[in-house]
Amino acid sequence: MKALKALYTGFCKVEEYLVSTCVALITFLVFLSAVARGLKHPLNWAQDFFPAAVRLGRFSGG
């Protein structure tokens, strides 16, 4: 039972890192996209990345 608890704890840490990374990446890309749009050079590909990152964070428990 201790091995299962250790495995679950490790899985939760990996999941937490993944969700945190997604949130940080989304925040950075939103900021970068807003700045680029203000400079008349929008980042069109960033808008395609947002839904994927949000889904990843949402469905992985974040």
C-alpha cells in the first residue's frame, strides 16, 4: 500500500508541474500576443495554441 501511495504522490507532482507549466505558458503567450498586436504584428499561431493548452490543463485535473 505504501508503494501505491508513493506512486500516486509522484503522479500528482508530475500532473501539478504540467498544469503549472501550461498556465505559465498561456499567461506568457497572452501577454506576448497583446504586445505584438499593439505593435501591429499579431501572433496568429498563439490563438491556435490557447485552446489546446486550456484543455490540457482542464482535463489533467488543474
